[in-house]
Amino acid sequence: MSQRSTSPLSRSTVRRALQRFWGVTRTQPLIVFLSVFSSAGYIFLLTFANTYVMALIVDRVQAGPVAGDQVFEVFGPYILALVLVNLVGQILSKLQDYTVYKLEIAGNYHLARLCFDTLSNQSMTFHTSRFGGSLVSQTSRFMSGYTGLVDVTVYSLIPTITSVICTVAALAPVVPTRSRTSWPSRPAGARTLNAICSTPSTAPRAMPRRSRCTP
């Protein structure tokens, strides 16, 4: 199967496009920080912290029976922690969507102004030798490329990196020091947490469909 060749001109075009994308992205440092923080935070809370609290509940249930009048007293802190973890996780999930929208709207606006200023400064010969519809199509693809790059980074790349880091952090204290034969002697909740962390199944959220924002 033949590999696709990439000319130096194409590589230069891609490099300059990425430089433009980064140039408009770094104009919104607070939005970028909130986007990264919310993406990593909701994965940590809804995937790992939620599982950890459920494992604690399982360990407490297997520790022994609880009298009916002590159920809330014993399991109340676990229930409260579970509610808070899910609530904060959902808030961070919505904050992620908000920051992505803000970042893409601001980025598309700056890129559209950049394209307009660049084309306006070209000579009459440049415009008469090129079809106007082709310029519009190229400009649209340039702006949609920024939108797609932000979506992939925030909705796929950051959650994947967060999942890997959290999985390694959860297993690092256990795997090097304990053999597989010692697993049955450990609490069921801890075994469940390690089993889930060792094979993370939470996929990054699907990118929400939305209309393309044009200034």
C-alpha cells in the first residue's frame, strides 16, 4: 500500500496554519485554562472518583450488617460524597462545552478578520486570476480546521491523557508491591476499583453537533 507523499510546500502550509491557530488560541488564556481544567476534572470525577466512592460503599457493606436505624448514619457520608462527585462532574462537563464554544467563536472571528485583511491587501491581478468561489471555499476550510482541531483536543486528547495518568496513579502503589495471588485477600471494593482502572472503558464524549459560527 503506497504511502501518501507530503511535499515541503504542504508541510510548510500545515506548519503556518498551526502557528495561526496557536496565535488566536493564546489570546484567550483564561478560556484555554478552563477548557483544559474542566476536561480533565470531569473525567477524574465521573470515571475515577465515582468508582472509588462506590468501592468504599461495597467495602462497608461487606464489612458487616448495619442496623436499620444506623443506615443513614453509616452510609450518609458516602451518599453525600457520591452526590457531590457527580454534581461537580456534571458542572465541569457543561463548563467544558461552554469554554469550547467561547474559544471557537473567538478563534473563528480572529481567523475571519485575518483572512479578510489578507485578501483585501492583495492586488487586482491576484483576484482576477482566481475564482472567487475557490477563495471562499479555502477560507471556510481554514476556519473549520481550527474548529475541528479544538474539538479533537478538548473532547478526545485531553480526556485520554487524563485517563492514562489517573490509571497509572491508581495502580502505581499496588502493582509493583503486590502479586496477583494477594488479590483475593484484599477487600472486594479495592479489587473492583483496580479492575476498572486497569481497563478503563470510559470513552471521550462524542463531539456535540452544532451549527458553524461565522462572524
